Amino acid sequence: MIQFGCGQCGAKLRVPETHAGKKAHCPRCKGALRVPQATTFPTGESRTGKTEKTAPQNPPAPPLPPSEASASEPPATSEENAPRSPFQVLLYPLSVSGVIHILIFSLLPPLWAMATTFRFWESPGIGPLFCLVLGTLYFIHYAAACLSDSAAGGTRAADVNSASTPLSIDALVSTGQTILPVVALVWGPTFGYYLARERIDWILLTWLALAAFTFPMIILAVNDFDSARAASPLLVVPSIASVFFPYCGLVGCLLTLGAFIGLLLYLSVGPAGIWLLRLPAFYLFLLGVHILGRFYRRHEERLNWGV
């Protein structure tokens, strides 16, 4: 493996030696760079008396000009230290940025609930609709930023206004154009079938199970390749097969978190209307995003998405 640093954000990266000299993009800041050539390893004497090779660090890779950046670049892999215990994973949302965003996102559930009614769409003015669209796009953008940050080794919720993750309207729209079509593709047929048939049968349950099982891997692939085309079954199915048993554990964990999140959100906007329940709901959401990102970091070599 070639070890080097990103010349833009300083993240420690590693890629297979077969990518030496090729263009790549940093998984943290998404900046284009060129993988340095493999360094000739000096030999040294190990404690066992055998001669072994030691891998020196390569200098940071210089960033590429925008004209040379390519969408098909092999992604590099961050080498930052992983959390040492499950307790540290649970603390992921507890950064200044994470807490602020949990408070911001707690304002969204009433808008989402109102958007399911005809009264919302019949109301005059575009103020509520503007808040709904902007808030939802920002929510998706921040979730994608946290997913990329966790996959690169981040241990606390990302700061979207940093140099590595700049915030702009273009960034919100770009993320929405990538993620929302995939969400609609996976879950849209399920809701459409239910609205058309107005009943729950084995077809609906089968599609729900399939969507729930494949959705985490689809989101990982789409976020990593930064393209909705990564939702292709030709990529998703072999990827799931390569990490099948750990992936089943991941899906079970995310479904459990999703059930708690759904219950908390229902209680926060339902008849009870307990506003404070939205805070742990979005805390668990960021925790689930972090777990998904850590899964990719742990199994990225087996997924082999770098080529």
C-alpha cells in the first residue's frame, strides 16, 4: 500500500500500489490529487533477526487542477485512528457542530408532517415550501458530510463550514440531486403500491424487506462515488455478497436504530407532541450515519471500490 497525505486537507491516505501515478480524490475533502509513485523501501533488521522492509511515508500529494479531475478517479483511504471502544462511537454526535445541527434539525419534523397534508400545499405563499426544501436539502447534505467524514476516520460529527466541506447552495443542490433520486427509486415503489392498493400484502412486505436490506449499501456506494449511478445492482449486489455476514449485522443495527428514531419522531409530532424527543431522535440518526461510515472504513478493501 502507498501511504501519503492529502495536500488540501492533510488527511492521511493509503491506496494500493497498482494506483501509483493515477488521479484520485480525497474521501474527506473530495479534492482531486495524484497518487505518488511507490517509494523504494529500505531494508532493516527485525527483532527476529530476519531482514524485512519498512514503508516510509510519502510526501503529501499535490492537488490537481480542476481540469484534470475525473469522476472515475480511484478514491484514497484515510488512515486516521479508529475509535478504540464502542463508547467512543456513541459520542460521535457530541461535537459543537453535531449538537448545533441536532438543534437545527429538531425544527424539521413539523414541516415534514405538514407536507403530508393537502392544507400545506394549498396554503398561499412560498414561505413554508421554501423552508421545507432548504431544510431538507441541508439535512441530506449534512448527513452525507458526516458519512464521508466517518468513512475517512472521523470520530466526531463533521463541520460542514470547514475548508474540507465548504457550504454553499450549489453543494446543497448537488447533494440533493445525487441522494434524493436514489431514495425515491428505493422507497417510492413501496409507498406507491401501498397508496394504490391500500392494503398490506406479501408483495409490499417483500419489497419493504428488500429495500431495507439493500438501502445502506446503496447509500454507501452513491456517497462514495458521488453519483446516483452507483445504485446499480451490478455494483450493489456483489458488494453485499463480499461482506454478507457483517453487512447483515449492520442492517440489523440500523433497523433497530431506525425503529427507535421513528417512535421518537412520532411521539414528538403526534398527539403528545413532546418536542424534546426530537433531540435523541436526531442524535440516534447521526449515530447511525457514523456506524454506516465506520462499516465502510473497516471493509473498504473487501468492497474494492477503489478501482
